[in-house]
Amino acid sequence: MVLKVVKPAVKHKDGTISKAPNAKWSHDDIIEKAGKSGQHGFILSDGSFASRTKAAKIGEAAGELPKSDGKKLHSHELRQALHLKGKK
């Protein structure tokens, strides 16, 4: 099974993870709903949390995203790759 990037998430300082309900949400939407900020990242198809840098590499390897050249994945780039519009 190929590991894929599923949706944005935010990992808080206390270790909890706030997950977007779907890939249409941005990290800012998650922070607004959770009421606290943290490390921006993504939930992978195995349910784990990945940093923006790791998610970019995984998305590239899965063929979901164009070559990342070591950059960090942003939620709008995942939406573009999946041909989605924002949640609103």
C-alpha cells in the first residue's frame, strides 16, 4: 500500500492533534476551530501525523504532488493537487 497525504492537521504543544475533517480545510481553519496553534502538518493514509516537509516528500513519492525539491507542503497545494476548492 502506498502511503498518501490525506488532510491537514495541527500538532499542539501538549501533543494533541487537531485534524481537518477533509482536505478542503486549511491549517488556519483548524487553528480557528481548535482555538490554539501548533505545528502545521498532515495526516497520512496510515493515520499518522507528518511534518510539512515529510508530507511533501510522501506526496511526491505517491504521485499526488509535483516534485517538491525539499520544500514544505502547504494545505492549498494539497487542495490544488486534489482539484479541490476551499471549504467555504
